[in-house]
Amino acid sequence: MNIEVIPVPGAGAEDVVVAPSGPDEGSAFSGTEDGAIWRISHDGQRIAKVADTGGRPLGIEIDLDGRLLVCDARAGVLRIDTRTGSVERVVAEVAGVPMAFCNNAAIAGDGTVWFTDSSAHYGIDHWRDDFVQDTRTGRLLRLDASGEVEVVIEGLAFANGVALAADESYVAVAETAGRTVVRRWLAGPRAGERDLLATDLPGYPDNIARGSDGLIWVSIASPRDPLVERLQRGPMPLRRAVTRIPMWMQPQPKRTVRALAFDDDGRVVHDVDLPADRYHMVTGVREHDGRLWLGSLHEPAVAVVTL
């Protein structure tokens, strides 16, 4: 497989979504660390800024009305009209407390939004602190059509990507620090139960998404680091001390371009593992009609792989 790198005018095109229909059909959208939201043509030849969140956009989805639903790490859950650039704040706080780290979402057929708040203690600028300290304060939340927000799962190890099964029988959420994908059953005889769709992943999962192929695609931001995992099991004073030393002395993510696809039984259907010489730290993944769109927390670009 070859990887095509498409530069965008901003660093950290963290996630990507592809419009399945409507006037933007086939176009991809991504957000960069300066707050900009970009439209990228199907062939990657045309890129245009459509909005600015004023924060740090991460997970990005398309809602039932064709608007973008953006999880902004600083501003919360937003809706964006790509025609006018207008930005509507939907959720900024939960039970009167501002979210610290809004991260990723998935939208059900009835408009219900499932989204994550990665940490109760650390925001986007200090994500390493939460990761190494393993605070396990991440949450999966549910926003219903009436605007009510419910906390569905607490105690997650850096809650990150969210995806729904094709039949919406379950919602899946990535635990980055735990290297797992947690599943909460929503329908059927197991409704209300919780298990793992994937465990002992080869690296740290970031955003996840259900592709047009019906599979749950999981981005791997960095391979497993035994040193980090030893630190996570150490006493909390040690974990805190490590996150206070100079950045260059702290464990660093390893370069990789990798994404895995799982079926509903947790079987690996695809394992896309490519050289990381031109692109790295894949934090967003979206399969659409046999093409895999990738985003990165650091790269000023998105990438495309033809499966």
C-alpha cells in the first residue's frame, strides 16, 4: 500500500471525516491546532477553510443535518455550518462543571451523540500528564435530542475515540492508556452490559470510527512503550515526578503509521502498518469506499491509503 500525504495550512490535523452525501459528498474535513476547520476535496487538490472554533478541534463528525459536530478540547461539543462558518456551542459543561478535555464523538441514527471527556484533571496541553499518571478519570457521555447530558461510563484510562456498531447495538470507546476498546451494549439481551471489543492492542489507540465497510477502525498513535507502562504501575508520586521533568527527558511517542479494523466479534480484519518516514502519529482514521483517510496530532497534513 502507498500513502498519499495531503498538506493542509495548519499543524495537527488530528481527525478526519468524509461527507457521504449532500453538496460536500466525497470531501473530507479536518481541524488543526489553530482552531481552523478545513474542507479537502476528494482528490486532495482543493483545500478551503470553512470555520474557526477559536479552540482546539479534535474529533469531527457529520450530523443528521449535514453540519459538522466537532469535539473541541477547549470549547466542548460544537456544531458548525460549513456553508456559513457559524459555530454553535452545544455542550461546554456537565452538571455545572466545565469539561477538561472533550475529545471524540459518534452520532446515532436518532441524533443521539456519544462523546468523550478524556480527563477530569488535565486538558489538551497536558495530555502526557494524564497518560503517564494514569488518572483513569475519563468518561463516556450521552447527549440526547432534548439536550440532556448523561455520564454513561466513568473511570476510563484516557477516554478517546467513539464509534457505534452498524446496527447501533453497542457503542465502543477507546481507552488510550489501557490499550483497549471498551464496549457498552445498547440493545439486545446484553443491553447495559460492558465488555471489551479489543484488548492488548499493539499500541495506544486514539480516535476510532465505523467505516463504510461496517468495521470499527482504530488508529494506533504510537506502539506500546514498556517503560511508560512500568511507570503507570508505579506509585503516584513517581508518576507525577516524571511528568515534571523537562519534556526532552520524558518518554516520547514512537513514529508509526498504523490502523486496525475489527468486526463485531473483535476479530482483526485489517492491520494497516506502513513506514513512518513521511507521516506519523496517526490519531484519526476514517474508511470510506475503500480509501483510508488518516489524521495526525502533529502533522500539518492528512494522509490517504487505498486499501
